[in-house]
Amino acid sequence: MNRWVKEHPNAFKVVFNESFQLGTADFSGILQRMKTANADIFLSDAHLQEYIAMQRQYTQMGCTTGW
């Protein structure tokens, strides 16, 4: 993604980019920082178990889904 963003600087602006360890169950810190970044689009590359946990916590925070 980083290379594509550099090659297309006017396509969109990355306001938050953070990785997490596989097997993580608590995404509250990452999600709060993402929410604070006020992003219009949220992309996540995660295994199914992490994705489900992340989505659950995201909606519990009162965020609307655009996934």
C-alpha cells in the first residue's frame, strides 16, 4: 500500500497506519486511535478471528460500519 500511495499522491491521504499482532483479542487501543484520526475509510488486513473481534469492538464503540 505504501508504494501505491507514494505513486498516487492525490488519490487519498493515509491518516492512520498501524499493525497488530495476530492472536490479538483486544483492539480497543488501535480502534480508539483510528477513530481519533477521523478516517473516512477503514481497511484491515486480518485473519477471520481478529476481523470478527475487531468488528465487534468497533461497533461497541459506536462507530458506524463501512467495512
